[in-house]
Amino acid sequence: MYLKRTGLVLAACLLGPSYAFAGSVSGIVVDDQGKPLGGVHVEVVYQTFNADQLMGHGESIKVETVTGGDGRYLIDTAHLPPGEYSAHAYQRVVNGGRETNIDAVARDPSTFAGISDTVRNFTTGIVESSDDMPYGNAGIFVVNNAIMDYTDLSATEVTLVNTETGAVYVKTVRSTGEGLAITGIPFGTYRASARLFGQPLQIALWGPGESDVFASSVEHDFTMGYSGNQIQVVVKP
């Protein structure tokens, strides 16, 4: 996920689309129903580096703004170094008391020249998996074998119940670089249980400081794992 945004953030101007200039990025951000969204962060990031910049302590160059009430934005790039740039959009949400970002989907993710007038539009919403976001853009639920248990868990079915909204997600794990996982779950606190071929599995949270007591279900938010967007569990028959 595009979670780390460090470096030099240059001032950006939010102007109407009629004020375009040579060297700009503009567009609109909508939700998955096509409704324009205000308050979405959009940034343009420099992608052209040479070897000495990469080996040194050079800072990333980017310009950021926020969409207006009509979902539109405009970023001036005429004053930036010549080269290739990419555009990203994201919403800031709270996950377990921590602020995190949910990336929007670019209709055209290709890079562009900073001296051009470029249009980049985005759609928000939860992504389970895509070519650009193989782990989705929200919570990741990871299932591991208990110590000394070698059960094939590839068909494990997980039920997640949001403790605040009551929303229920029932999904089968898939193999990922994180292990057996479910991706694209909206952030929140969940009560989780697991079944294998219709039979309940015993489940426990897995991580530093977590109890190793197994039960029929566990409760946690998506603040576990190195990236802070996971629930990690171990299961056994």
C-alpha cells in the first residue's frame, strides 16, 4: 500500500479547472457510485532520478492538494524539475485510533511529463486485489498454522463481524506473499472465527504480547503486522 509519504512537500494551489497552465495536473475524484468527493488528498510525485540522487540522501519531490466540494483538483507542476511524474490519490481514515490512508484507483496510472497539462481521475472505494494493489487498499486478515500443527489451511473460511456496524464478511483465504490471507476488508474492529470444510477451527491472535489462548473467536482491529493494517491469527483443529 502507498502508506509512506516522506520528503519535500511543496505548496499546492487548489484552483478552478478554468485556470489551467502549461505544466499542470487536474481531474476529479469520485466514489464507487460516481459521486464527486471533497477532502481527498491528491499528490504528484517526481519519478526521474539519476544514480547519485538514489545513492545519496536526496528528498522526494512532490506537490499535494485536496479536492474541493465538487471533487475536482488542480496542481501546478510548471515550477518543478523536468522529468516524469506520477499522480496518486488517497483518503485519510482512522484505524484503531491511528490515522492511515486508503489509496484511490487511478483511471490512468501511467507517468507523465511535468511540463504537460495532464488529466488524472480517480475512483475511491475498497479494493480487494488488483494488478496495482495486489493486497488491496484496506485491512488484511492473515491465517497461520499453530505451532506444531501442519493442517492444510488453504480452504479455510473466515467470518468477520464488525463489532460497531454489524457488517459481516465471509471469505475464503487465498495464497499471498503474506501467507494465507483475506484482503480488502474495511478498517474497524472485528470478531473473527474460522472454519475448515464446515468444521470450526480454534483461533488465537498471533503477535508480540498477544495471548496464546485458543477460543472459538477473537476480536481485534487492523493494527497488527509490520505495515499496521493486518489482523494476524493462528488456528488449529
